[in-house]
Amino acid sequence: MFEFEIQAKDGAARVATFQTPHGVLHTPLFAPVGTQATVKALTPQQLKDMGTSLILANTYHLFLRPGDQRIAQLGGLHRFMAWENPILTDSGGFQVFSLSGINRIDEDGVTFKSHVDGSIQRLTPEISIAVQENLGADIIMAFDECAPPHDREYNQQATQRTHAWLERCLTAKTRTDQALFGIVQGGIFEDLRAQSASFIASLDLPGFAIGGLSVGESKTDMLRSIEVVNAILPENKPRYLMGVGTPYDIVQAVGRGIDIFDCVLPTRLARHAAALRLKDRLNLVNANFADDPRPIDEECNCYTCQHFSRAYLRHLILAKEMLAATLLSIHNVYTLIQLTHRIRQSIIQHTYLSLIEEYQTP
Amino acid sequence: MFEFEIQAKDGAARVATFQTPHGVLHTPLFAPVGTQATVKALTPQQLKDMGTSLILANTYHLFLRPGDQRIAQLGGLHRFMAWENPILTDSGGFQVFSLSGINRIDEDGVTFKSHVDGSIQRLTPEISIAVQENLGADIIMAFDECAPPHDREYNQQATQRTHAWLERCLTAKTRTDQALFGIVQGGIFEDLRAQSASFIASLDLPGFAIGGLSVGESKTDMLRSIEVVNAILPENKPRYLMGVGTPYDIVQAVGRGIDIFDCVLPTRLARHAAALRLKDRLNLVNANFADDPRPIDEECNCYTCQHFSRAYLRHLILAKEMLAATLLSIHNVYTLIQLTHRIRQSIIQHTYLSLIEEYQTP
């Protein structure tokens, strides 16, 4: 279980397989986000049809509603949401800091106010692991603290806490059929990133994640942080860049040794009438598209592009029809999954540098 | 084209085929409603997978937005909404009276205020036919006036106007690949219904519709009106009962010789957390379902019942996830389509009376 096997390399970019209880993952891969046990506006069948291999679900949301114990009693998250392929759950750490009301952080954990009903709730490394064991994802994440990227002192503290919490997560963990990934923090500070990577790498973990990026820092800072960290993380384990997902970011990060991505971008854009393309975006509200018979992308093979015109999609958006979000989500998620296929192909063919060349506009 | 062939009969109930330019329809059938060129929350693929043969689209809505000329330029309604099977469009008459703002009715037509942008618009029999020819549905409807069911004087006038408008529709019609159905009106008044049916039946039309029912009258009045009308309409042509769609109503109306049904009920209930079953409904917001691992209906083979629990559906509803409307719409539409399969089967087997027995609760 959780074997990671590199099949091809081109520079730092690699193509690999990662074994999980619910199937083999082929990396580099992009995972759409199913925050509340559903990738918004899409059925599991649609996700499968567009080639989705891994989806992410949010521990914070499911802990609050419908409750992890309820999901466990109903057979676990895979069965609950009818997703037979691998699932990754985050630890709840990021959402506790970004979504919940007043929170109190201490060495033991975090007390916060639920955004659902205002109740006071608590997450600690032990509770996060217990919740994630109830959910039963294939890949689970250590409970971490994500600090604002430019605050050096806060990042120093948060990194130490993240390390101590990781050790407690390892102690708390009881299931052997879940891969616990540690998370490297440290903001934009190279020395903190290096220290954090060294500590996390010193533990015998089935995989590693880089957190605290794509949260306001510059692209240069983001990419340099990835380089610093990946120079230290062991090569023979999967590397997951959390919350990152523009085509440019994915291509650049794979070139620096990242294997797994997740992001709400494709589904969030879809709900705001924006169609993701590999090198630009279309805002389908635009009156230019009112009579446009072309699909979003003439080279795209997704269900949406194979059947519907920009004019039709614009009509659905103006008419406030739910189908707009579904059709745009299909296209946007498919676009990122197709990109990872293309990435794997070009690594195998040792042409990854020219692929990077194609994506010079962030 | 438009041949209607009766294959089996059991009492007044019949199983038949109706040829259209986009394929053969097997009746009795239920058509879900795609008001704005989309059956709400469902893709054409999902509709096809659940066995949908015919869908209805609303002339009033498409005339106002995105405009019938635009749809014509984009290749017609089938192509616009990517529905390859038959489509029926109504005439706009019903919506002009029920949805639009202040309207002025005269012998020539109706002037009304658009619910989309407040603009003043006009529909006449000639405009309705021109719009429906631009949309290009397989079955189109005559422009009619639907009066409140208990107002005798109004129904008398409305019936006369509906008859005069039907003759103008026939004159205005230019396409030969669309079947124009006339509509019988007359409220709950047997003599008016009989007069209207006699007039409509006297014209050589490929099919007939009964309008102005299921709009506030009693079940007894509705069913008696159907009997009066169907005793007069020719047997060898399809009969369409407009806007009717509970399981009870469908079973009773088929028993009185109706072939085609449409209704927003299954998709509207779905958006309000209600699951349609053949003999009752579940309100999935109910706390009883919070931990219920069963599907909506243990005997249902729809995608939703094959994959998801009541507990999961309730969670989606409380979390305000769009997937709730999609999964409930799949189940609700599938339930009515399966009912029509069962109806066809029992007519062929001459057991329709016992099927009617099963549906005694309206």
C-alpha cells in the first residue's frame, strides 16, 4: 500500500504511480474539490466520465455538517458521496483560520466558532485525525497552522507548532489504510521553508505536502519556495502542492517536482460564468458571445464543448439556470485534467521544457 | 410523418407510436419541461439515460430570451440545447396570461409586459406560429386562451377565440415538418368542452390537446372534462393533456384515453427537497432522514437511488448544494417515466384496470 513508483523523469518533473486502497493514482494529477462531500454541481458519474482520479473533501466542513460520526455510521465518505476512487481530506487547519469566527489558538489546538450554526467547536491534532479516520479518505493530512506568507515571526511560530502537531497526528493515528501526509510551512522565507522541509522529511511518511502557498505571495516567491522545499524532500515520495491550480502554476510546479494538485478554481470560476482555457479565460456573460455558435474551446473534447455553443451557455447564465454551473464545471475541471495528461505525456517524451515554454503567462 | 398507430388497447387506454422528424414516440409518455431550453438541473445526457423521449419547451420564455430568431440562426432549438429527440413547444398563450404583467387581450392577440425586462411585447396566433417555426420543435401548439375553470362566460368567449385563433394558426403555418396540435378549452363546463372538442376535431390535425385543466378545478371536474372531450376527439390521433403530471392523474387520464403528458411537477418538487414516489412523497428536509441509509425508493433503478442515501440527499439540501436538485430531479423524472413504462406494459397485458386500482389516492 502507498507505494510511489516513478516511471519517467524530465528534469525535476516526474511521472509516477501512487497506490491507494481505492486504486492507483497516476501523477502529476489534478484533484477537484468536493468541500461538502460533493464537487459542486457535478455528479460522481460526470466526474468519472471526465477522467477524475482523486477528489478532495474538507474535514472542517464535514466535521461541522453532517458530522464525521454520522458519515462513519453510513459507511464512510466514499460510500456517503458514492465516489469509488481515491479521496484526500485536508486537516481542517486552513479553514479554521480562514472561515470560522473568532478563534483561539494555543499549543494544544484551536477553538473556533462554526460558520454553520455559530456553535463553539474545537480541533486539535488528535481530533483532526479522529475525524479523518471517521471519514476514511485514502490520503489524510496532518493538522497544521497556515500563517500569512510575509509575517516572519508568525511563520516561525506556526512552523514549530505545525511540526509538533504532526508528531501528535502520527501518535494519534490508528488506521493503517490511510496515508498521512506531513505539511511543510514557512511562508515566503527560504530558511524557514528549508527548516520545515528538513523536519518533515526526517519522519517516515508516505507523502509530503507544501502548504501556505498561493495565499497572497508573488509567483516568484511561490515558485522559489517550491524549489527550496523539493530540494530537501525525498525524491521517492509523492509531493502535493495544496490549493494550487491555474494552468501556469501547475506547469511550473510540475517542472519543480510537484505531483499532486487541488484547487477550487475550476468549479468556482464555473459558478461565476468564467470558462477556463489553457491560456486564457472567457467571461461568458460578455455580449460578444450572444450569437457565437462555437464551443468554449474548439479543441476540447469535454461533454460541454462537444454539445453546446457559447451562445447557449451565455443564455443559461443570463437565465440563471443551474445547468450553466454544471456545464462550465465539466469544461473547467476537464481542462485541468487534460492538462495533466498532456504533462505526463511530455515528461515521458522528454519534451517538458517546451511545454513550460508554452505557458509563460501566469 | 406524424403517423399515429395504436398497438394495443385496454378499455379507453391505448399504447401507440407517433412518428416525428426526431424519432418515434411511444405513448403513453411523460415529457419533462425545459422551460428556458433546459430541463432545470439536468443535462441532455442525464435525460437520455433516464429514458426521456420528449421534452417540452416554452415559447413565451424563449421568445423573450434569448429570442427565437437567435435560436433559429444557431440551428434551431434541438441543436441549441443539444437535444436530438423530439421537442414540443407550447404556444405562449398560457404564460402570457399567468406570468406576464398587465396584458390587453383583443380579438387579434395579446399585448403584455415581459417578466424579463418589463418591455411591452405582443403575441398573436401568427407571431406564435412564426416563433415556433423558428424554434423548430416537432410538435407545436395553437395559440389559445386559457380562462379560469369556473367562469362560464369567460370560458365561452375564450373558447370562441381559441377556435378562431386555431384557424389563423393553420393559415399562418408554413413548415410541413411540424405537427400543429389544436387545443380544446371550455373550463369545467361539459357543454363548452363538447362544443370545443367538436370544433377542434372537425379540423384535419395530426393531434389534439386538452388545455385549461389542473388549474384549480376538482379532480372530478378534471376527469369528467377529459371523458367528455375524448368521447368526441378522433380515436386515431394522439391526445395530449397539458400540464398534468401526478402519478394519480396520469393513471386516471390514460384510463380515459390520454397519450401524452407534461408537467413541471417532478423538477419543481426536486428543487424544493421533495422526492416523488409512485404513491407518496418524501420531504427530505425531515430530520428523520438524517441517518437513513436507504435510497428514496428501494425498488427504484434511477441513478440517484442506485447510489445515494436519504441521509446524503438531506445533507446536500441542508448544505444548499446544487447537486441536491440534480439528484432529486433525476429521481422524480425517472419515476414518472417508469410509471409510463408500467402503464404501457399493463395495457398490452390487458391489466390496466388493476393498475388503476393501485392508484386510488390522488
